[in-house]
Amino acid sequence: MSATSPHFDVAAYALGVLDDADAEAFERHLDECAPCRAELLETQELPGMLDAVKDGSVSSSERSHP
């Protein structure tokens, strides 16, 4: 996990970029940290959304938010 705080690892975990040891440590942290669990739920769709933008399957109107 990051040297400063496991709370910074939520996005990295959601994107699947943590190594095995860090992912396991973060999963243990999730068992005890409701804020990180909530943030992970909010970001769990991020990888799919990024893939859709990368593949061009999202229109420009869907990418912009008011």
C-alpha cells in the first residue's frame, strides 16, 4: 500500500494496478474501513468507463457533465 496512507490506494485498487501484496493488504484494510469501502463502491465502474472512452464508444455528450 502507499507509504502515506492506505486511503490513497482506493483508485489504484479499483483500477487493478496494485501488486498482489498491496492488493491483499488493501483488502484487509477494507474489512475495517467503511470510508474506503464506500469510496470503492463509488469508483468500481471507473475501469469500464475509462475503457468505453478509450474505445470511443462514449459520445461527447455522454462525456461532459453539466
